[in-house]
Amino acid sequence: MAQELDKKSEFTPFENIGLCFSGGGYRATFFALGVLAYLDHVSYKNKSLLKSVKALSTVSGGTLTGVGYAKAVQMPNYNFKAFFKQFYNTFTPENDVLLESAIAKLENDTVWKANPYKNRSLINAFALTYSEMPVFEGAFGKFEKSKIKQLEQVCFNATDFSFGLTYRFQNRGYFGNNPLYRNNQKEINALRNEVELGDVIASSSCFPVGFEPLVFPDDYFKDHSSSSYKNLKGLDTFIEGVGIMDGGIADNQGIGSMMLINDRMKGKLDLIIVNDVGSFKMKPWKQDATKIEKKSTAKRVINKVLQYFSIKPIYWTILLVGLAILLLNNMKIFGPTDYVGWYILGSALFGMGGLLLTIFGLVASSVKIAVLSRLKHLFNKNIPEALLDDILTFEKLDISLIQVMLSNRVTSAMTMINDVFLKQMRRVNYDLFYSKNELKNKRITATVYKLSGKKSPYMKTPAYNKGIKAPSKNLESVCLTASETPTTLWWDKKDIVKNRMQTLIACGQFTVCYELMEYILELRADPDSNIADFTEIDKLYDALKADWVSFNKKPLWLVEELCD
């Protein structure tokens, strides 16, 4: 019992902080930037809370901010406000050329001749673009554990497509994951610090459908002739390459990796803040409402199209007419002599108009048979036996029915991939986070939508803390605008009109301000918090409260101050 009390007495909040930045395109990138900016703004024991951040775990869009910040901290002249301005100015709508640059690289043959080690793909074009940007240039060696400043552990998350596990670009622990690293440590360790930060970002933000996977190690190392590369590539696991994609596929909040970081730090983190721009909400799937009408079946349409590629009587007619002209001209039926003109005409009709069209018809007929055979084989594998006879004859397969069937399958599959699966993984990861008793009083979740004032199927009214002044309508409006930002890595016209970039940064700022206030109120109310002296914590709360008042009056005040 005494040992347990001693362990509790060691808990001191705000000394060692871990930050998780979720995926979610630019919505995640700039919400995360807002969180960093506010932690730099507010102080505890005369030191900004940002200086107490010891660990990072980031995913997808959050990795842009995570890599940029982690790199900046390693600079000898590091200053957060300078980093903020550089990062902000890089991505303002008028300066943001990420998408345009990547597409230009994809289309430019010279780029791929200069980088022959990379497969020519859109995601590699993005990787090369990231690597050229001053905020991201450099290699992973900057975070080597013997060199890294302030941040003890960093982890940028992706997903491997050989085992379906989180792939971790991290400076401690397994680089990759257990099956890819455990038996290949020597070969991977020889190269891990050479991985470009641009490739790390591209890997973490390589979302399915929009991009193709990067291939490890092929796309990551320039010198394929080096002994280190050959040693790694020669391993059975890596001979064919390992596909690497978006970290959000397996853990879009980066929670699992932060749990492992905390274990390696022996529970040293006294506060973990998960910053999440995902949501439990999803747009309900709706079936295709197209009216099914018996206007035309697939068989009729296919036959109508293919009849143009059949052997027709006209082909034989042209052939015979051409042959007749040749014979009649040779018999001098057209005059006292055989005329060259008639030979030319007859030859043209016989050779070009007849023979070639006949051959074309024969080939087309073969193609028709092959296509129908292939379709029947496909249906045979995928259609229930009870429907097979009708399907194979195409007699009852209405075109409108085919359209509805295909539409419903595509939309439901995309909903499953992008919503249902990710929502389930999100629940599993939060269950992991909140089921650990050792993390009691050591965790905060800041979500992009919390202060939007929107109702949900689970709550009729927003669940605001009664001990904190409710957010103003103006603040709720800014939060709602931020939370509705699409999951993209570019700004569209609507984003620009709605000033999404600044609203996202402001949303990160006032949301983490609110969550820190709520956290302190919970610490005060918990008799088991084992905090004897709240003096410094109360000072922090007063500062948070003053900022909260300012945010309610003018939600973008701190953003504007930082941008001046």
C-alpha cells in the first residue's frame, strides 16, 4: 500500500507531455498547428507547455505538422513563432503549390530521369515535392536518439501492406513493425537514418484510392548499388518490396504508438493529449434511387453494339461486285479493250472493300465470342446459382438494374472503407486509451467538432462542462466551419472563401484551451489525484480562463497575433 501511495505521489501534471496528431488532410495539419501554437502561448511554472512536450505520434495530415515541428526544434536557432510563420506562409492559399508541384513532377520526364530509384507515381511526386520544401527537407537522422533535442521520442505512422500493421517511422523501438524489423534489425538500422522526411510524410499521408502505395525499400533510398541497400533488398521479406500507405488505415489517432512510447518511457508521460479531427459521425449510406424500367436488357444492348462488328451480307456483296468487275473487264464486256480504270475500281472493291472487311468481320466475331465468354465466366464466379441461368443469357438484366446494382456496390464499398472501418478502428483505439487505469488523470482528447454546438444521435444538446462558460455563437460558428473542412491536401475555392486555414488553427487553439481547463477542473474534483499543492495549477487555470474569455469574444485573436 505504501508503495502504491509513493507511486501516486510521483504524479506531477504538465511536466512531460505526449501529443498525438490524427490524420485528416489539411484539417488535421492546421488543427495540430493551432494546438502547438496555444501550448507555446500558455505557461506553467514560467515555462511554455510546449517545452514540456517530450513525445509525438502523428498520422497522415497530422504528420505534416509533426515532422515540420520536430525538425524545427532541432535547429540551433529554433524559435516557435518563427517556425509558425514559415509553416503558415508555406501553405497559405496564395502560396500553397503542393498539389500543382506534385502533378508537374509526375508529368515531367526529366524529374524521373534524375530520380530513377523511384517508381513513377503520384505519391512519389508528392514525396519529391515534400523533400524540396524548406520546412521538410532533410533525413530521419535528425531525430537520432543521441542527437535529438527536447523531443525524446517521435513516431510518424503509416501502414504496411504485407502484414496489415502500423508501420512506424520512429527514433526508438522497432523501425517499421515486429514482422518487418525483428529479424532484419541489422539491415534496417544501417539505412533508417537515410530515409528522407519527405518520404516519411508521403508514406503517412498516402490515403487509399487517391494514391498508390510507396514501395519499401525501393522508393526510399537513392543508391541501389550500395552494399547496405543490397543487403536489405536481398532479404526474402523485401525482395518484392513492401507496400506502405496511410497511417490512418490502422490507427488514425496514433494512440497505439503513443502507448508504446509511454511504455518505453516507463510511464514517464504525465499527460497525453490526443488531437483528433476525425469523428464518430458518418453520412448515412443511401441506395441509388434510379427507377428501374424494362426498356432494354443487357442482351439487346450488347447485341446492338456488336452487330456492327459482325460479318454482314454487304461485305460479301462488295466482294462479289469487285470480282465481277475484274472478270467482266477482262472479258472486254465494257468495250473493245480491257480498261485500266475498271481494273483499279474492281481491285479496290475486291481487295479493300471486300477481303479486308470480311477479315475484319471474322476478327470482330471472334472478339464478340470472347467478350461474351469472359462475361459469362465472370458472372459464373460472382452470381448466386439461383440467378445464374437468367444472368448468363442476359435475358432479364435490365440496363437500369445493372446501373443500380453497380452504384450500390461501389458506394457501399467506399462507405465501408472510408467510414465504417475507420470508425470501428477509432472506437477500438479509444477503448485502448481509456481502459488503461494507469492513465487516469493523464489523458485529454481534443476533437475538432466538440465546440461546434452541433447535436448528435447520442446527445440532444452539446456536452459542455457546466463549470466553464459555454462557448459563444461566434466561437461555435468558427468551430463548425473548421470541422467541415474536407479531407484533402489542397485548398479549394470554398475553403478560401470560408478562411478554413485560420479557422482550423483557431479551432486547435481554443479547443485545447477548453480541454486544459476541463482537465484541471477534473483534477481538482478527484480526491485521488494526490496533488497537495494546486498553486501553480491554479495560475495556469487563471491564464486559460482569461484566454477563453478572449476566444469567445474574438475566436481568431491569437492567430492574427501570430501572423502579424
